[in-house]
Amino acid sequence: MIVLRHIFNFFYRIWFYVLVTVPIIVLFPVLLVSILRESWYPFFFKLARLWAILILFGMGFYPKVRREERYERGKSYVFVSNHTSMTDIMLMLYVTKNPFVFVGKMELAKIPLFGFFYKRTCILVNRNSPKSRKEVFEQAQHKLNQGLGVCIFPEGGVPDDSQDLLLDTFKDGAFRLAIEHHIAIAPMTFHDNQKRFSYRFTSLKAGPGRMRVKVHKTIPTGILEMEDRRMLREQTRNIILKELQKPTV
């Protein structure tokens, strides 16, 4: 039985990369045109949402979204959530229509074809470099000034799924940005992404099924000062952690 599970896992994960790649190949000319100007990014974002939807449903995932608040059209937010899977990217795109850019790790730019657009549309960070972290902050400020949102996974990486850890500690970056620009934090909780498609290729945590999302109320930052960032960080983390601790329904 375990052998069959490994075989299924192997081909299921290969299918994921097929779904990631094929739409990019098909849409390559349109995608290429959409990134030629910064002002055309909202159109690229719509294509990215279509790409994400094809992957989610092509993998047999069906998102189930519960919302405490609807995002205002044309408004910028700093989107944050827990991070356990590559499918977090697709699910984040699925949940919101407000254009945003991802802040993501530099290593993903090495993925063939996907990396070509990833490094041209996302803000890349080398988490081991203080200089890179400073540049990320400056680039994110530029995107916010353009009226776009920013998505940051504040754990700063994917926790090891072999450990019994619901949620890692949060880094300050997302909360500094939100306070600096007086932009609301938009927290979400992803319940099932790890068991639907764990980050590790060799993990047996993979298979179709529901992906529950809780869209929490946004947290305003208009009256906050920079020294409040740790309070904001812990408030956001506690909201997500409390949701993750709820019994499975």
C-alpha cells in the first residue's frame, strides 16, 4: 500500500508542474506583452488569477472561502497568511481580485519558464542578505505607491512539516510596510494546503480535496506608529493561530 502511495505521490506532483507550465506556454505571448509596462500589471494579474484557478481545479482542489470582510475594489492591502505549500501562491491569487505583488524567495526564480515571469513581476528576497531585505522594503514601497497591494508570508519560509508546528514566528517586514504607508493588514488562514500538497516533494501529504480559507477582518494601521509594529505582528499572528487551532469541521 505504501508503495502505491509513493507512486501516486510522484505522478501527482509531476502533474502539478505540468499544470504550472502548460498555461504559461500557451499564454506566453500575452503574458510577455502584459509585463512590458508597469502600468499593465493589473492585466497580468488577471492572467495570473486564471493560471491559479486552472492549477487548483486541475489538481482536484476545491477552495471553500469564509469571509469576515469583503475587500474594497481599488484599495491596497498588505496580504498575509500562514505558509505551508507552493499552492499558497495559487490560493492567495484565487481569494482576492485586488491586484498585488508577491514578496518571495529568490530560489523560485530558477524554475524554468515560471521563473522568467516570477522574477519580473514579484519582489525577490535573499533572506540571508541584509542588503536584499532593505531593497525588498524599497521595492515594496514603490509598488504600494503605485496603488498595488503586497503579499508577504511573514513566517519567512515554510516550516518543516515533519515538526508539530502550527505557525512559526512572524518577521517584521509586512507590518513595517503597512504602518509606513497606513495600509491595512489583510490576514488569511489556509487550513488544508499542507495536507493537500506539502512543500517537500518526497512527502506523502498530497491529494485532492477541499482547501478551506478564512478571510479575517482587516486590521487598520492609520493611527499606528513604527514602534507599534511588534504589537501589530503579534495581533495578526494570534488571529491566524487561533483559527488554525479550531477543531476540523
